[in-house]
Amino acid sequence: MAVNCFECRNFYVTWEPRHPRGCKAYGFKMRELPSAVVLRSSGIECMKFEPKKGSGGR
């Protein structure tokens, strides 16, 4: 199952139009979902996924 950044406590939305999504765990901001960038660059799913409190998560 693919990682859903919107259910991760490390995901956040920025105010930067060019970099609207960020990941606190990896420390980067980008246009795409952080989990997609991690998968594309490493070939494995995000290992820093932490479900939000109260979220069903994975």
C-alpha cells in the first residue's frame, strides 16, 4: 500500500506557491507529495511515515 502523506504527522502545507508541500522528517519542501519523491529517488516507500494522532494510518 502506498504511503499517504496527508495522514502523516511529518507532512505540512507551506505558504510558498512554488513549494506548497513539506516533510519535517526529511526537511524538504516541494510541489509533489514527499512520499512520491522518496519512492522515485530511492526505489522504496517512505520509512519516516508516522500516523497522525487519531488517524487510522497504516
